Amino acid sequence: MRFGPSALLAVSLLAIILVCVPPVSAINFTSTSTSVSVLTVNPGGLGKAICWFQGKMNCGGGWIVGTNPPKYALGKCIDPTNDPNNCGSCGNKCTYWQYCANGLCCLGGGTETNCNGACTNPYTDKNNCGTCGNTCPDGQICYLGKCSCSQGFSNCNGVCTDTRTDTNNCAYCGNTCPAGQFCDYGMCSCSIPYLVSCNGVCTDTSKDNNNCGYCGYRCPPGKSCSNGACVCPVGLWPCSGVCLDLMNDNNNCGYCGHTCPATQSCSNGGCCPPYQTRCSGICTNMRSDDNNCGSCGNKCTAGQSCTNGACCPQGKYNCNGMCRNLMSDTNNCGNCGYVCPTAYMCDNGYCSHVPPAGYGQSTTPVPGGTTPGGTGGCSTCGSYCIPTGWYCCPHMVGTTTEIWACPPTPGSTTCLDCQNWGQCGGCTPA
């Protein structure tokens, strides 16, 4: 038969008792105090064996001096792991602010414990956190008996992370800042100092119409963001929340609410008659004003005059930006853009036939009359450039009588207006 360790231990203890302790009838227990039992015989290892059986330590046992017959004090059984008067060994007393922690005097209040023969605080010791031998990983501290990250750090996937500065864990684990941004005191911030992160996008709030001054503030229609404030575009002014052109608005001319009369219009902030412009506080016609020609302050030089808003030499007129002679220009005869028909020339602002070949000055009077083919009344035409044999005829143009030179063919419509044919001077009425 084989015995286990427990059985062997029990047999050994029994043997010690049988050898060291006499029969119970031979033991004389006497009591001298409440804490020490006294034997009249030598008990040997009885006291120690009894305490050992209880898992305790025997303290106070020994021969009592001066007794006859000799007497032996059994002592008492104590727990050296927690007895402040016999802490770890008999007679080892802890101070009043200590307690016995697993056989070692440590600070009282339960804040310290005995770990491998040394007093330690399991609430704060990272090498014995919560229990002896429990070591916290690098970067962690022991807090209230648990391994934790130090203040300002968070446990992100088992790694203590500074969520105040970590771009991939900004403010809390897993919060990654967008590209081009960094974590600044737990907030994703833009790398460029004057930009602000608005919905993850770095934005210049000093000029962004959708984030003006701060994220999410949109400027009203017609306004734009400038220096962080919604303002009207250049040249416009706010009137009751609406951007208006006070220089040209008939209902807000010069200032909000100023209305021009029905017969006037707003020009440069002032009310002026039709077709006039306000220059230096005075209404003027810039189409003909030599001192404000085309624009305020544009002065024509000597020998020029303002025509149709442009400075042209005397005798010429502005036609689509070009100075033209309306008296002789076949493309602008009498008025800008009036083109003479083919075979006509511009003579003194009128379109006239081009003289036929062979024109020369007559040396003798030619027959004259009031109609082509007629006779009499125009003898002086012979001194001007008309073909030989042509007739000098009075011709009604509206209510004005003009002298025309007509060919000898009766009923001909090919007549020349002598008065407006500049190359030959002109005929005078008979």
C-alpha cells in the first residue's frame, strides 16, 4: 500500500506526539494566566505540535523558573502572518501605525502588503498591481490596483496613446485627422495656421462665403466674405440687407432711400436730366462737353471738339470711335453710318452723282429751262463745270429751289445738283 503526502504528514505528527508527550494522565495542566497553559511535566514538542497542526506558531512556551517540581508553559498559538505583536516571528511587534501584512510590518490602513519580503502598495505599485507579481506593461501605471494609462493617455488597442497629440487617435481612440491636418490638444487642426478645419476641410474663414468668420456661417445672396465678415461687393452698399448700387439706383441715389424724380435718373450718386452724367457734382452731357468728353474729367485739346463722346479735330465727328468728315465721307454722309449708293459721292453731307467722263467748263451759254429739255432762264450756268449741251434747270427739293444740270435727253433722271457738287463750285438760281 502506498501513502500520499497528507498521510505521511499525519503519521509523522503522531510519532512526534507519542515520543515527546507522556500519556494524558501524566499531564498536569495549570493555568497562571488567560494566555498561557502550564504543564507539570516536560511536554517536549507538544505545544509546538498543537500550533503546527493549526497552521500557527507557538509563542510564550518554556520552563517556568522557580517551580518545583519544574513546570512548563505551553504558550499560545498565534498567526504570524497577521499578529501585530508577533509579526513574522514571536515577539516582533509592529508600531501603532503599522499592521502585520503576511508576516511583515507595513503601513496601516491596508494600503500596503507584503510582496516577496517587501512592503508595497498594490494600488500604485506597477510591479505588484492589485496582487503581488502583477507587472503593468511599459507605458502604463498602476491605478487603484489596475494597470492603466497615465493621465492624458488612453488605452487604444493595448497601447497607451496621447489623444491630445496623436493624429490617428485625436481626442479619442480611432479618430483619425484628415490628410494635411494634425492633432492639437485633442482637436484636428490645419497645418497652415490661418486655416480652420470645417467638416474635415481646411478653410480660410476670412474669405469663404460658406464659412465666413466661423464654420457653417453662410453669407446671404449678393454678399461676399471679406476679413471674416459678409460684405457687399465693391461698388455696392447695403440697404435694408440688400446690396445696391447707390451711384446708379434711381430709388437709392447717393444714399439709401433717396429717390430721383420721374424726369431724372441717378448718375454717379446724383439725380440728373436724361442723357446727362454727374461729374464733380454737376450734371453735364458727356457727348458734347469739351471738359468731360466721354468720361468725367476728359478734356479735349486745342483744335478738337467733343462729338458723340470723343474728341475729334474740328469739322469731324465721332462715328463708332473713329473721327469722320460727315461732309465728304461716302460711308458716313451727313450722319454716322449713312452710306451713299454706288456711283454717288458725298458732297457737303449729301449723296450726289459722280461727274461723268468728259466734264469740262462750258465756254458758251447753254439752253435752259424749268424741266429737262426746256429753254430759257439759266444763262449763268455756262460758266461752271457742266457738259456741253446740258441744261441748267431750277429743281424743287421740298420747298427749296435748287439748280440742277441735266442732260439734253428729255425726261432724263440723271441730273446733277450743281449747288452740292463741291468740285465745280455750284450754280446759282436764274
